[in-house]
Amino acid sequence: MGTPDFSVPTLARMIADGHEVVCVYTQPPRPAGRGMEERKSPVHVFAESQAIEVRTPRSLRDEAEQAAFASPGADVAVVVAYGLILPKPVLDAPRHGCLNVHASLLPRWRGAAPIQRAIMAGDAETGVAIMQMGEGLDTGPVVSEVRTAITDRTTAGALHDELTQAGAEAMSAVLARLEQDGKLDAVAQPEAGVTYAEKISKAEAHIDFNRPATQVLRHVHGLSPFPGAWCLLPGPDKPVRVKLLEVELASGLSGPPATVLDDHLAIACLGGAIRPARLQREGKGPMDLDAFLNGLRPALGSRVD
């Protein structure tokens, strides 16, 4: 049960490990792209390429859908970023319940955007947890976890790709253990340390340089590449909207927040400064700083909004 790219490697690994995948559940095709034509999810496309039955209900609350879910008599349901709430009859239908790949170290960052929130909050590490699902939001006991460090160079895109593979490997090991022992040792989540990863809103993407440089860096990297943290750089005729995709700390520089400090686009923050390393002008592709400055070079002392 999964929908986006994040879910595909786990499904692929299950097939490679020789498990019988009786069917795949994913979100229904949605309008996408400029033509707004209906597009199948990445999981849908991959499952069809493997000749696996695909089911796309809009809800699992209906008794008929719940009966259909139970009908294959599955040993376990593997859930990876599916996008629908699983009611209790669904959770209880497989013999060993539902196992979820969640991209955080639970109970920290339960919810929709754990990868982005971990980076934006300045966490030193994160990871993936394999969880036995219950009725609460990511509240079930943890069967396995894998940890990874977050550095000043970690972007949400890179961390997403790393945790995608880590989740597939972790689920592979859990299913092998379940197949061998017929049971899993799960540890209840502690009550302390619970945080919630709210969905990213568009309003959060505007960069506030009246914050410490390290916070600005984590904000930028937590929203890279999507939706992309943005600011308005001074242009020859009018301000130019630019996404900052990768930045670094500009050591030894300071000034009034949101001010350009040198001819290589160091931008002052509340404390210290950042320097973009990779940027994207509206309507253009991503580019490194030197290529960007060939087309737009804000003057020393100019203001960034």
C-alpha cells in the first residue's frame, strides 16, 4: 500500500526477495501536468509493470472495500506513504497486521512531512522506523529503526533518497524475520518526545533573513528541491523571484539582515550570513552560483526581500 516514488523501492525489494505480493493499493490517478491529464501514481505504474493487481479505492471506510481488502488472506500489509487512513477492520485483516515504513525516528515527527521537519528543526539525526500500525497517527510500536546523520549539507531531496533505500532494506529484514520466526518483537513508543510533522505550506517557503544563519540554512535545505525556499533578489528592472536550493554559511561576514555583503551573493542574516551554492530563477532550471551570477549579480549593499 503506497503511492509516491518513496514507496516504490520497498515494493521492488519485496518482489526481489521472493514474497508473493497478492495486490497493490495506491491512490487513484489524479490530474497532473500542464494538460491536467489523469496520471497514475509511481507505485501504480511500477506494479502494473510487474503484472500485479492494482486497486485504487478513494476510501477504505466502506464495508465492501474492507471485505475486498480481506479477501486475498494476506499474511501482512506493507504500507509506505499510502495516503489513506486505514480503519480498524483493515488494520486487523492481515494475519500479522499492517507494517509501516515511516521516515523518522518515532515518536519524533509523526505525520505528513517528517523529512523536511527534521532538517528545518536542526535535528542532528533522523532515520526510518518500521512500525506496527494502530488506529492513532503513527502511534504504533516500533519493530525496527535505522539512523542517519543530518549535516549542514543535507537537503530534503538527498535525505528522501537515502531514507527511501534505507526503508526498503529495513522492511526486507523485518519481513525475513517475520517469515522465519512467525512473530515480531515490537517496542512501544515512549510518551516523551512526541512531535508532529505538519504538512508543508506554501507560506513557509518565503525566506526570513531576520533569523540566525544556521536556521536559514536548515530552512532552505529542508524545502529543497520542493517546494523550494525563495526570496526576491534585486534585478535591473524589478525584483526577481529566486529559489535557493543549496546554501552554505559565509564565515566572517555580517551586516544588516537581508543585505548583500559581497559580489558573490553572501546575504546577511540576523547572526552571520549565508551564501547560495545552487539557485533557480523563476521559469529557469537550477544552476550553480557562478552560472547564476553571469545573468544576475545583485550589487553590494542591495536588499533581498
